[in-house]
Amino acid sequence: MELDRIVADIAAEMAAMTERGRVADYIPPLAAVPADRFGMAVIMADGTTHLAGDAEELFSIQSISKVFGLTLALGAVGDALWQRVGREPSGSAFNSIVQLESEHGIPRNPFINAGAIVIADVLLSGYAPREAIGNILRFVRSLASDDSISIDRAVADAELETGFRNFALANYMRAFGNLHHPVEMVLGVYFHQCAIAMNCRQLALAGRYLMNDGRVPSAGFCVVTPQRARRINALMMSCGHYDNSGDFAFRTGLPGKSGVGGGILAVAPGIASIAVWSPGLNQQGNSQLGSLALERLAQRTGWSVFEPRKG
């Protein structure tokens, strides 16, 4: 198939790249990941799967998990969530604290760290931390139809040991009354969520509901309404790559969410769910080769939210 060739060609081009970015080194288990890895998975609306490179190798999804956390939180409290989290691009680094004071402890969006910490607080309501973590993991497993997906305990422990800035963000929001549970409990949920390990194939499977108006195509069940799926995609487009979101949207025309583990989940609505992984990051903390690979995929397929749908 032509798409098989496109995906294979892109993977070969990425393998030949010498400038691969810098692997995240502030979390020791991430620093140990070889920089030469690249994987890609494209899953079409009809279930056809196209894999290339290291698409079956597990990696820490990190901030990509914020998409799944947001979906659960919206299911729990609906639009009341937006009283505690904004919907605007931050224009700042993913772990920045600078805007919280002037904006009274309300994070700009759910995809920066502060916003995702508020989401974790929402997901704790009525649950012990272990139960909240279990709910997130079960949700991701159900989306991907794969019960083997698990949390990397070494990564979760390292997040706790090195997460001083996240503790600062959480304590600051607690001071403004925007966290309702003890900081240690909230961050326990957040760190374990970020430590979920998946491969590109599993991640692309988990993202299918955002490609398919809120429904999981193979199972047929509705995760969110079509309107909510569109709104999550809109937030991914405008905020999913932190202070690099505008450039990513400009280059790919697709909603996407990155993580410092080197993964990116991207969505071609009505067409495909796409996951790429390369651990080297650009200066904004997004996968350097993953971003380039998605740009080339969009160019060669014509997939874009700004173009008529193409199957």
C-alpha cells in the first residue's frame, strides 16, 4: 500500500538523521534511553495498521497522558472544569510558574504541568490515590484494548525524587485554593499517570476515539461526545506542544500532544490516529524527529484539519 511505503520511507529518513535533539536528563530513567530510537504507528479509521521502526518498543508517555486525564476529568465534572483550568496557550515552558500569580492560581490550559496537576486533583475526588491511579490505567487499557499496559515504577519513583518544580506549582495552586487535596496525594496521581509506559502501536490505538468523533471504532463504544472530542482536539492543536504549539500546528495542521519521553500522539480527524516516538527533544521539550516525521507525513498524505477529509 502507498501508506506503508510513506511510513517506511519516513522511518528510513529519520534513521539517517544525525541531529536528533537531546534526551531528557532531569528524570534519570529517561536519560538512559538510547537516542537512536524512532518508531511510528498509523492506525486508520478502518483499523488498518502501519508500523515502522521501533513501533513496538515501550517508552514513558509522560505528558501525553494529560489527554487521557483531561478526558476522564471532563467525564467527571463536565464544563465546570473550566472554572479551575483555562483553555488558552501559555506561551511559556511546560513547567513554568510565572503566570500563576497574576492569574490567581488558574493554569492557562490542561496540558501544561500546572493544569494537569489540577486535573489530577479532580480525578482524586471520591477516591484514594491508588484508586485514582487505577482508574486512569484502566481507562488507557480500555482505549487501547490492551491489558498489558502498565506503569513504569522506576519512572514514577524518579518523578517523585526530582519533581521539585511540580511540588512548587502544586503548593502555589493550593495556596490559591485551586487544589482540594493534599499536595503529596495529588502529585502521587500525577507522577504515576506520567509514568505509564506504552509503545507507538498501543498509543495510536488509545487515540482512536479522538480520530473517530469520540468513539472507539473497533469496540463501537462512545468515550466522549463528538463535540467534546472536537474540543479536546482543538486544545491539542493550540496547546499540545507548549510554547512550540503554534509552530507544530503551522507545520503539520494536525492536533498533537507531546511528552518529554519523546512520544507524540497526533490525530487526523476522520482518518487516522498516529503515534511517533524518538527520545531526543528540541529546545521546547518536544520530540525533534517525531515532529519532523509528522510534518513529512502530513505533507505526503495531505492530511490536515484545514483540508477536506481524505481517506
